[in-house]
Amino acid sequence: MLELSVIICAHNPRPHYLHRVLEALRSQTLPKSQWELLLIDNSSSTPLRAKWDISWHSNGRHCLESELGLSAARQRGIRESSGPVLVFVDDDNLLDANYLSTAVSIGKEWPRLGTWGSGATIPEFERQPPESVKVFLPFLTLRDADAPQWGNVPVPESTPWGAGLCVRREIAVAYCDLNEQSGFKITDRKGKSLLSCGDVEISYVARRRGFGTGVFPELKLVHLIPKERLSTDYLLKLCQASHTSYLLLTYKWSGNVPNYPFRPRALLSVLKNWLTRRGLDRRRYFADVRAVIEARRLIAASRTQR
């Protein structure tokens, strides 16, 4: 009996990372007869089918999604999959050997959870991060929960992230339906864009349909992090994109447009922060200001296209 579907969405993946991702899946304790493996090629320069052999899995197959963007790739995986539970694995995630079997157990024990995921996302750094950027590391979707966190309100502590995200099929299908009907898309990562929140939106869909969301420390995985993602410039861009993404998600679900940061009443606050903040703290503040401006630009553009 098929218990779940594993969906890997990849766009030009690092070969040595994807190799380790697949090896971790080969080592899962859940029998392969109980899960399927879908490798979604999201418009990679070299087709993944030509390079990556997944015939070791009797229920493994390649799928192509030509529309660039992580959300589009996830939706392709949802449409192509068959399992009652879907597990999304990034191309830099090494699942613990018991991850899939634990995901199945949690799904059965907690029938009113629509999404659940890793509470122990452990970094493996290609190079140790300097002390100055460690304040930004949570933006790399790292997590270390002491105990299960669950609920039905949108708080970060109980909202699972895309790495190792588990979703009930009915929630995944409802998410696809929402995106087909909506004029405002949360595209998630797309080419060089660092926008996100597609994974968070799936949990929003779960809550709208009366389900809860949860994070569990027994769901363990390793997040492979290359040295390029530890530069100050990259992390500031990631911080800005994350803020922009949450503003866009808030607009889509509540209609709230963020206030312009340079309106007369706010201008004094911006000036004060420019004068009083220094170094990285000042750069972080203005990354948030740019995030608001970018969110407003994207919202305005979407309204023009309707």
C-alpha cells in the first residue's frame, strides 16, 4: 500500500548535493513499496533525466516542469503524485533514515494536521559562518525545536517550512486549485529571485480548511549550505526577500497593502534609524525598508495586469 509520495523539486542542482539527497532517500527505513519518488526537473539547463538514474526505486520517475519557479514545480509534483501524504524534499536536504516512517506515523496519530514538518533542521556548512552573520542564520530555514509545536493559527513556531514539508493530499490539491483561481501568485524561488513563502501558503490553505499545522523534533534532516550563502551580501538579500515575501502573502490573504515607508509621518523614523544605527544593523534596517518598497511595487504591478 502506498503511504506517501516524495517530491524533489530541482533547478540546476549541485551534483554532489543531489547525489547525497538521493543516497539518504535510498537509506530510508520505510519500505520502497510504500512510497513513490518523483524528481521534478524545473527547467534545468541539462535535463535531469539524462544524468540522474533513479531506477533503484521501483516507484521512481522523472517529471518535467518547464515553468520556472519552485511553486510551479511543487504543483507539478502534486499533480503527478499518488500518495495520500506528500513529502517535499529540497535538493540540499538529507533526510534522517527514519524520516519517512516517522512522517507516516505522525500523519496517522495526528489526523487533524494538514501540514507537518521538521523540528530539527541541522546545518552542514561548507564553511563555518563568521560570527558577524550568525544573527541571519534562521533565514536559512534552520530549526531546533525542543518539543512538538502545533496549532491552527499562523505563528512561525508551528508552521513547517519547505524542507521536509509533509502535506495531506486534500490540502495539496486545494492549494493547486487556489493558485489556478487566484490572480496573485506566490511564486517562491524563481531563477535568481529569493522570494519565498510558497511553503507557508500551503499551511494557510490547511488552516482555512479546518486543519492544524505542526513541527516535530523527531523529524530530522540535514540542510547542506554552501559557502556562497554565508556572505553578508547574500544574507541581507535573503532577509529582504523573506520580508517582501511575507508582505506579499499577507496582501494575498488579507488584502493589506504595506504602508509606504517614506510617507511624511514615517520619514522622520527612517531618518532617525539612518542616524542612530551603524554597520550591519543599519544595513539590515534598510533591507527591510527596501522589502516594503518592493512588495508595494509587485502588488501595484499585479493590479495593473488584471
